[in-house]
Amino acid sequence: MKRYAKAIWHGSGKDGRGHMTTQSEALDKHVYSFSSRFTSEGGTNPEELLAAAHAGCFTMKLSFVLDEAGYFPEALETTAYVNFENGVITASRLVVVGKVWGMNPEEFDACVRDAKRNCPVSMALNIIITTEASLQNW
């Protein structure tokens, strides 16, 4: 399986603008710029997209790990926080809340560690990855 995304940029780094399109067209000429990357102006940026990819991949991997452990995840919600410091992506922090019937926090933490270690996006990144996990009460 191979996937692709395309970025097109016009102009200088600070004053230019670009857009990104993914193979599936989930993003279709989605605008990005210096301002959308470094201020709160609308549009997206590479770090936000990396955070989305990491959160999505990790959460799917966690569901598989829970399945293998004999648990059914009713709901998993992961927020990925990507650090961009001095022109370098340095870390990703995954905060996951799970609603998993019959599971204790220690078992959940073990599954989260497994998913972090074996998530394809985690394995592709050469940065510090941390997790915070909690289970919702039933």
C-alpha cells in the first residue's frame, strides 16, 4: 500500500501561501501559510497534520491491542500534542481516554504502551513520544 499527498506553494516563505491535497481528497487544496503555521490564522500546518496522523494511527493500533487482550473498546479518544521548537518537531504527547468494560487502569496502561511502541506513525518518528492514559468510569 502506498499513499500520497501533494503540496503546492506560491511565493516567499513568509508572505507566500500554499495548499495541500491528499490522495483521498479528505484535504482538497486545503490552505496553509506562514500565518497558519505560526499564528492562529485559519488554515492548516504540517504539525497539525502530523498530530492528526499520530492520534489516528495510535488510536486504531490501541483498538487492535485491546482486541488481542480480549477487551472491547466502546470508545477511545486520543489527542496528540506535537511540539515544534526552534524549527524542529521535537515531541508528540498522546493523551488517551478509553471506555473499556471490565479493564483496570494497569491493564489499560500496558495496552497503551504497546500501542505507542508499535503504532506505525510512532515507529516512523524519531522524536520523544509520551502517553497519558485514563479510563472512564462505568
